[in-house]
Amino acid sequence: SQKIEQNSEALNIQEGKTATLTCNYTNYSPAYLQWYRQDPGRGPVFLLLIRENEKEKRKERLKVTFDTTLKQSLFHITASQPADSATYLCAPESGGSYIPTFGRGTSLIVHP
Amino acid sequence: GAGVSQSPSNKVTEKGKDVELRCDPISGHTALYWYRQRLGQGLEFLIYFQGNSAPDKSGLPSDRFSAERTGESVSTLTIQRTQQEDSAVYLCASSRIGGETQYFGPGTRLLVL
């Protein structure tokens, strides 16, 4: 069955460092993959979408990579700030279905 | 225009009662999704509407759950005979068409006593 894995343990880093979050998936080949941010008590907010023919995508301090061979996406936040503290969800496209499957998310905590 | 809105924001009910949750999608968005998120857990897909097509109900956990949407407007999610395990945040999202980026509402926090 299709499976998405994101680190369940929180990632703690110091302000100014680069945060790297991992999303691994198995048993499907998504045409694209999305990353969302979720703050406590709120709905997820879309951040970036990367397609299978794109190796890397950037938006301001955010960078996403997509390795279809490794079946992995990495999400980087450079020059991290305490305001970046949130849970980050990855959502690979579900092989032609219009229903994306969301990972459980990784909590990022940026310490001042 | 405005984003996705949901009401009520919080709902406390007694076990066995019925509840109705409402979602107003972004105007012009043909696709609408309902998800459930239990405390500390990921998003659990419930149901998907696309325009006037028959909805995809494959995620509904039991026949106590149902949802309706008229055209491309408001949707309601109904839970009959609520159980304590139904306690969760119910999130609604809409997208321009199915498969595109989803825009989420703030959710309805349901507590079944």
C-alpha cells in the first residue's frame, strides 16, 4: 500500500541555521509533491509544489528537492527564524487520483 | 476574495447526538474536500466533491458520516449518533479543480462528551 514517512520526532534547531525536513514515500510515483505548513489550531497552508521533472524549486528562504529515484523530497528553510516553528506536511500526488495523501508532518522548533 | 470558512469553530456535543458542520469554499473552486485530524495525528481524508460529479466517499469511516454539496457552493458534513472517537478537528479544503493546490479552512473542533 502507499505510504508516506516523515520524521515523527520534532526537529529542534537554532535561529539562523538551515532546517532540513525529509519526506519519503513508497509504492507510488507521484507526478508532483506539495509541502504545507500547519500552525497549532489552524488548517494547513500551501507552501510549494514540485513536479516530477523538476529537481529543485525555490521560494524566498524555502527550497524543495524531489528525487524520484530515491522516492524522497527534502524541504529546506535557510536562515531559520522562530516564526518558522510549525508542523510541515508533505503531500505527494496520489498517482492520478485527485485526492492527495498527507504525511503526518514533522514539527520544527526554531530556538532564538 | 475571502478564504475557506467553516462553522462552527467549536462544537461540544453529547454522545448520541447528531452534528452538522458547514464549509464555505472559495468562490469558483469546483473541488471540495473534508478531512479529519485527531489530536497529534495526520490528516485523514473523508470525502471529495468535484463539480456536479458523484462524490468520492471512500474515506468516510462509517455510515454515520455523510456529506452534501449543492453545485459548487456550501458543503455540510453530518455525523449522526456521535461517539467519543469522533472527537477531532474537521477540516475543509477547496481547490480550483481536483488535484490542484488546496486551500484549507480553520477547521471545526468537535468534542463529544
